[in-house]
Amino acid sequence: MPVINEDPTRKRRRGSRTAAALVAMAMALMASLAGGIAATPAAAVPVPQQDSFYQPPEGFEAQEVGAILRSREVHLAVLTVLPLSVRSWQLLYRSTDLFGQPTAAVTTVILPAGADPNRSRPLVSLQFYYDSASIACAPSFVLQQGAGLPGVEGIHSQSELIAIAALISQGWAISVPDYEGLNGHLAVAEEPGYMTLDGIRAAERFEPLGLDGANTPVALWGYSGGGMGSGWAAQMQPSYAPELNVKGAALGAPVSDVESLLHVNGSMFSSLIGIGVSSLYNAYPKFREVTDQYLTPEGKALMNRTNSQCLPRNALTQMFTDYQRILTIPIAQYLALPEIREVFDATVLGERTPTAPLFIYQGVLDEAVPIWTTDRLNQQWCADGASIVYKRDHLSEHLTLPSLGMADTFSWLKSRLAPNAQDQVGCRTENVVSMLADFNDLITQIEINLNATFGALGFPIGPRER
């Protein structure tokens, strides 16, 4: 692995996304409060709804997809307080919505602090699992230093800083798109793919990154909701952005069938239903019109409340909710309505087949994303000629796999982005006790966690190129 900037002979480390990530961040915060590190004061940044940067300029529709409409330098921080030693910017760019109409989106692009922009490098598009219909929960906001308490509400996204530290440790550039767009369109068809791919196009055009245009080696990575966004991007890329040099896509527990999430009704993961339905309610006018006919007053209030909150608050307030009580007809009857059925059918991944090599990983014990949906997606794409390494982890469930599967996934990404990487041919399914059971993966995971901790403590990560 590359090096921490303080010592060019040492290898850098990257981090894991769930409990271990938050522990490292909490330790860094406590160190700061204890006087070990001085957190740099930062001016409060406005929420996106009040930030003119997010509003596309007049006439933007005439620009080509991926065109940069506006850019600015930003500062990233752990828990919005502890600054990260990276170079980062936000790009507002022209994209396409789920109805094929012009729209805009924002991506956060990142370079190692010691990067020489005159050197070309790979680009990884990292799709966060921010899972909210509120734009105030988007990565572009919650990652900023000075986002304050509104930014901390998206604390689950802070765990993805560990993945950022890992990617930065390789000297790669990163694009973190708000792939749900300006209107929080989670779980919709096609649009997450458009916005992810156009974010890559914008990053490749942004001169301060120093990328090699469409020749830049690109990889996609995302887990859960981010796996869904990455899946749409991989599926749409051959037709929508064939010029991109996509070397591979890593999809962790991708939500390939939104309707399958209904199995969590009444469980600790039941908020996923409210989040998904509220997003579809926002995005599809006919879906909203018909749903309104069968929602109780409590149901309408729930939709509005869900749309204004980030995943952690929704998860806590809707835990064990029975969504039958917000409908005036049985759920099965509601799902059979033509306008509802049409939308749910449209949101199923797999209709088109990616041409880039894939790495798919899924916990067999996953309580949120049913394993059969990922099995089906793998079988469908393999039957149509895709090249897939599919890891079925028999120890992990939904909340542990981001950590236990990170090292193996990271190693695969490095193999795909290596110069003169060998082609990945055919499909291979591996049933493993744990993706972290291999000794080399365990060592990599330790390096990842150390690297993330150094990053949280404010040390520059990555090769010193200048």
C-alpha cells in the first residue's frame, strides 16, 4: 500500500465503514477535545436548500451531460469538526433524470494532499449509502467542515470516510456523487446511474484533478443503497457512457429489487420501507397520486416526516413499524395496483448487463437485503455474459459486511486498477465463512483501520508526489 505523507517509506492504511469506523472517529474527536489535536474552527456552511451553489444556472439544459456548471473548493472533516488533510472540491454538473430530462447534481471530488495534478491516476466513484430523500443528508453537505449538527445527522455517512482514506492511500482520485440528485430520488430507476456516470464525466473534465480525460481508469464502489446506485451505473454505462474506461464495479449487498425490502415490515429494519416508498412517492407523479388515495392521515404525515430526515433518525423512529396501518387497503392489494406495480417493476436491476468486470458480495444472513435477490441478479447477469466474482459470506449480515468485506473488496479494486491488469473472465461464485477469514485480508484490514485513524487525526494520507 502507498504511504502516509509523514513518512514516504511506510505503507498507508485504509478503513472500514461501520462500528470500527465510528469508534476511530470518536477517538479522534475525544483526542481533539482533550487538547491532543486542535480542531480548526470553520464557518458554518448553509444546508443545500439555502445554498445557491446547488441551483443550476439558467440555460444549463443546453449543456452536454457531464458538463461542469459550477465548482468550488471545500474542506472535508470528520464529524464536521476535525479537518481531513486532502484537497477537495464540489462540482455542480449537468445530468439526466429518471424521465430522461435535463437536471443537475453535485459530486465531491478528492485528491491526496500530496498529489501532483500533473500526474495521471485512476478515479474511483464511491457511492455512499446515504439512503434519504432529503438533500440535507447528501454527502456533499455532511462531509463538509462546518456542517454542524445538521451535518452530524448524516453520521452514518461519516463511516464512509474510512473508504475514502483507503482510496486516497493509493494515490487515486475520488468522486463521491450525490447520486440521488437535488430531489432525493432514492430507489428510482436509471437516474442513480446517470448521475454517477455524469459525475465521473465531470471529474474527468475538472482540470485541478489532472485526470487523463476519458482514458482515465475508473472503478465504481458502493454498499447497500450505494451498491444499488453503483449497480445502476454499471448497468447503464455501456449505453449511456460508453466512452468511460470502467475497469470494474464492486457492489456490496446491492438493493436490486426494492419491493423485496417489504419483508422487513415490523422489524428493526422497517424504516427501509418508509424511506423507499417516500422516495418513490416524491419521484413518480402517478405513484404519488394513487398512493394518496389509500394513505391514512398518519401515513401522509409519515411520508412527509421521512422525507425531511436522514437515515439514522428514520431508522430509530420507524423501528418495528407495521406499514399496513398507514394504508386503508391490504398491502398486497396496494402492490397490485397498475400504477404501483409499474414503478416497482421498473426499479428492479438486471434488465441490462454490465460489460465491466464485477465484484458482488453479500451476507447470507442479511436481514435487510434478501440473499435471493443478489443470487438472482448474479445468475441473470452471468447468463447474459457478464464477468462476475460473487462472494457469499455466511458469517455476515447487513451491518457487519461493510467491515468484514472491505479488505477483500479493496484488494479486488487494486487488481482491477493496476497497470496492465489481467482480464477477468467468466463467473465464479465463492461461498466463504467470512470474507475476512483469509490472513492477507486480515492484514489488509488492519492497515485500512490504521490508515483511517491517521486520517481522522489529521495526518496527510497518500504518496508525496510534489
